[in-house]
Amino acid sequence: MRSFIFALILIAMMPLNALSQENIRGIFFDNKSPHLLGVRLINRRNRVEYHHIFEPNSKAHVDTKLSKFTLSAQLITSSFPIDCCEWKVIDSGETLTIEYLEDRNRCYCKIK
């Protein structure tokens, strides 16, 4: 019973931002396009590459213990790829949002 009360006291004293997205390790992805999203992450420490594919209009999280990645992202269409961004630096806890402009078949990356 004492440990339960102690846990409640700790939770009550914890700052609200301790559970915010910035304090969760990994990178968040928000694909707001109607196409598949292909992402290449390169670890800046050892140059190891990681490749991910995300569904259209989806949000995802890639858990990683490391930080400071270089990323390239492109949309995969049935006829040609659309480059959104290349060689952007992203850190653990940040979100990559892919915005799509249908009228021009273009996309761009927002990192926040």
C-alpha cells in the first residue's frame, strides 16, 4: 500500500511536459499524402542506413535509441517517385510531416 501511495505522489509531482512527445525516443512520421512514403534514415554516427515504408494518410513511430539522423523522403506513385526532401537532419523526438500538393504532384517535408 505504501508503494502505491508513493507512486501516486510521484505522478502528482511530475511535470506535465515529462510525458510530451519530445521526451519519447524515436522519430514520428505523419504522411498526409495519398501515396506510399519511402524514407531512408542514415545514422550520422556510424552511417548505417534504415529504410521504412509508410501507408498513405497514416501516422507512425520509429523507435530508436540513437539521435541525429539524416533522412531522405519520397512518395511512391504508380508511375514515378516524387522527392519530398533529401539530406535533412532530424533528431529523436521530432516529427516529420509530409505535405502533398495535388495540383502540382509535389510534396515537402516539415520537421517539428
